Amino acid sequence: MQNVETEHVELLQEDKQYIDNIVDAVRSLDFYSMKAVIKDAIDAGISTIKIIKRGVLEGLEDSGEMGLILAAEALSDGLLTIDEEKRQELARARNYKGKVVIGTIQGDIHSLGKSILIAIMKSFGMDVIDLGVDVSPEDFLEAAKLPDVKVIGISFLLSSVEPAVKRAVELLKNGNLELNPKIILGGAAVSEDIAEELKVDAFTKDAIEGVDFIDIWLRN
């Protein structure tokens, strides 16, 4: 499996107040403030990468699970201001090629981690297809056959769904897919042992690390 080095994001002095406001809002668990300051930063032209890595994620260090839930919703709402033209501009700037398919495996309906990952990916300019939750292995395979799909993300928080994960990976690896997409596993139930057994390209329990993997794959 591939290792990834997290991209360093330098914070300019003129960005600092916007980023500090985001950190404070996330720490305070103030959802409406989060939405407002994230939108302010986007409107000011601050990189969405900085907004997430230097703002949201730093605030989350002190705000726990509730912070995760609120920040994911605030990010999603804030990203509604990024239209398709802007997303394509971001994608061109990072030289992205291809699409990402992501879903929570059959038997599991957890969506928080997936929602955070999708919000971050879209903010980077990635073209994301969200399959939702309780997605069958066969549906993952069919989605992988869509044009330009380079990455498949399978999320799961329950260890009881491991057989479905294994089935999905088996179908993807033996599906004679034209682009031979990379496979990444994510979620609380993911372990190095499972990833090694299935010989997937990467695994992670952390959304930003997952984006770093996908960022590299889409640029190659």
C-alpha cells in the first residue's frame, strides 16, 4: 500500500483572521457561526485547502464528535457556493484527471465520515459520485464502470460488514475495468490487517489523509 505525506499549507498573514474565526467557531460548536465564517473565507478568495486544513481541522482538535457533525454540515453548506464552473477551475489548477466514487458498504448506514470526506474532496475541486449508504458490492462495480472513474472509496464503521467489503473488492479487482481504479477503505472498522488481506491501495480512518491519497492519484 502507498504511503502519503500530508501537504503543508502555508498560512499568509492576510488569511489569518478568517482562519482564526473558523477555528474559534468550530471550537465553540456554533453551527451558524461556522457557516458564516466559512462563507466569508470562501468569498474572500481563501483557498478551500487552507480553510479545511488550517481552520476546520485545527478547530476539530478540541471540539470532539459533535464538532465533527456540525463542521461536516457547515462545510457542505458552505461548499454550495462553489458551483460547477468553480469546481472545474480548482480541478484544473491541481491538474486532476478522473472521478471518485464513494459509498458506505451494504449493511452499514453510517454517513458522517463519508460526508466529511466528500465535503473536503469537493472543496479541492474533485469530481465526486456519492453512492450513499448501504451500497451493494455489485453497485460499487457498476459505478466503477462509469467513464473516467479512477478511485473507489469504500466506507464502513461496522466490523460485521467485512464480508460485503471483501466481496466488493473482489468484484472490483476481477471486473476487467478499463482504468483499473485505485481502491481505498475508510472508517472506524478499517484495519491494516484487512487492507493487507484485500491488497487495496490504501486505507485510512482520517478524512484528510484519505483526501491526500486521492489527491495524488487524481494528479497521476
